[in-house]
Amino acid sequence: MMGCRAGGPDPERSELEPDDPEQRAEFTALLEDDVEDLYENAPCGYLSTLLDGRIAKINTTLLNWLGYRREDLVGRRYFSDLLTVGGRLYHETHFAPLLRMQGHISGIALELRASDGSRLPVLVTSTVKTGADGEPLLIRTTVFDARERRAYETELLRARREADRERDRVQRLNATLQRTLLPAALEPVPGADVAAHYHAASPDEVGGDFYDLFPISTGTWGFFLGDVCGKGALAATITSLVRYTLRAAAVYDSDPTAVLRHLNTTMVRDHRAGHPRFCTVLYGRLTLAEGAGGPHATVTLASGGHPPALLLRADGTADYLHTPGGQLVGVFPDAAVATVTLTLEPGDTLLLYTDGLTEARTAEGFYGESELLEFARVLAPESATGTVTAVSGLLDALGTGVTDDTALLALHLPERDRSRARAE
């Protein structure tokens, strides 16, 4: 049988014991805690009560926390006497009934009232001690000082309120900034119905969608709708540039193609490295006229990479006005612009929208252009106001699936009153 090597580790010794004999003796003495001392000076409060709640035993730690003498409490006071008014009510209606039913209740936040009237926030855990016959004998309660936790929760609540106030301030600022990027109200167009709507996906960010409608000359109106790249302050800056450039360009040349090319040149020149500046946009010119068959409107629509407009006809049909080949505005020096010309007959409605609508998420995926077309075909014929109201209702129904802002602009040529037409 092989023996232990001289000088080898002693298997009977703890690895924590020091090598020096005197230090080892002191270490051993420390491990031999007195049970009573461990109870009295524990880092938490201990309390034993009879089943009616009368205090039978309490440790020094809890007495020191509350500022009482032992003889003030033991045999004289009840556990509920140590609670605040609210805590006493909670104890009688919730704590005590649950403890009787379950035999144990853990981590309950209460407040104890100290001898000087101050309040001590604590976490309480109680267990019913039973005898050999299973009958309850007394209640043992452990009390943890929760002052630091309460202070932390108070600070956390203060920080949260401060964050909420800051968020409200930012949202008000964003809302104000967003309003400055949109017309306060659409210019009325004599003989036509016009309507617009802006659906913000989030109050925390300024979106880059925009629209406008303005007179160019007698009987002729310019209108546009688009979406700039990004969100926030940079998007707001680009949106402002786009809106004012389009309005200014239309003064010198109302041709939609020329207007978008002027915008493209301006944005390309204003390009900054690391800060993409481009947008998709539809710019149109509306000219009202009175013909032999009644009023009509000629619309020329130019597209810079924007989703196609929708035409809801008086006969109840609807189709897209496709403008293939139009490129993003602000990317290429000689970006291609696609145009389409149409006649808006009485009862027809032209709807422009941004891709926040078609890219809304549903259970089946993106909402998509095909679904929007079906929606329009069911809706047609409809006025501009009715169309915008219906589509804004659709956006609300899609709820959180709408993750990007959406702008809507609709133009409608009302049908003449038939009785009036016969009289004429």
C-alpha cells in the first residue's frame, strides 16, 4: 500500500485554511459561529409570531432597524402593529389569507413603521411552522432591508419620467417640424375636388414624405408628391429643398419634365459625401378647360422613380398610370424622367401615394400594388375627399404594419349635375 509523501497536502485540511498554526486556529474559531449570535446579528431581520400575529421573538438586527427595545415588542405587540396603515390593510386582505392557505409567501414589499415614525421599506418572506401532527404552531418571518432597492426604484422612476418628458418634447418638436414641411391646407381648385393626408408611422421621427398643390397660371395648377431618402433632420432638410425647388422651377417652366430635371440638377450639385440626397417624386400639371361635352382636365404627370399613380374612373374601373423608365432624382446627372398625359373626365379621380402604403406589412407579406389596385377598383367611383378618407382608413386598419410614413394626394373632377345639364 502506497503511503502519502512527506510534505504532501493533508487531505483532512480545508484548502482555505492558512498554513500558520496560529492563523489556522483563529480561522477555525471563526467558522465555529455561535448559533444565537448568528440569529441575533444576521444581515436580515428575523421575527417569530404566534398564529394570531403576536410577536414571540425578534432579532437584534430588526430591533436596531426599527429603534425598539425587545421588551417593547415581545409578547406585547403584533406584527401588523409594525406596519403602516396601507401595509396593515394589505396584510389583512392579502398577506395573511394567502399565508394561511399556502403556508408560505415570499418577497412581499411592505413598509414597517419605526419607533420614531419613519418608514422602513422591506421585503418580507413568511413561513408557517407546523408540528409533528401537521398543525400550525407559529409563523417565521424574514425581513430584508429594501431601502437601497427603493432608492434605486425611485431613481429609476425619476429617470423614466425625465425620459418620457424628453420624448414628449422631441415628439412635439418633430410634429412642429413635420407641419412646416407640408402645406397648412391645400389651395382650392375651382371646379375640382382636392384632398390630401399625411400618415405618420412614428411620432419619434420626422418623415421625408411630402406633397403640395399650387396655382401656376389661370386655369393651370402644379402638384407633386414624393419621398426623400431617410428620416430625421437630414430628411427634413432635403424635403425643404425639394419643395421649394419644385415650386420655383414651375414658375420658369411649367413643363413637368423640365421641372424634375431642374430638381435633379439642384440635388446632384448639393450632393455631400456620406450623406445621400435623393428622392422619388411625381410632378404634375393640371389644366382645367370647358369643352363641348362639359368640363375636363388635362394632366401631364412626370415620374422620377416614384410608384405609379392610380386613376379611379367614373365608370367604376381603376388602373395604374405606369411611367416606366423614370429614375431616382438626385443620383445621376442626366436622370431619365418618364411622363404620361391623360384627360381627367367628370367623375374621375387621380390618386398619388408614397410607398409606405404598398410596403406595409400584413400576415401574408407586403400589402403590395396588386392589393391596392383591388382596393381602388372596389372603391371607384369616388371623390378626392372620399378616396383619401378611405385610404387613410386602410392605413389605420393596417396598424403597426405601416412602418414608414405615407402621403396621399387626390384630384377629382366632379360630375355636373344632370338636371342642370338638361336644362342648359
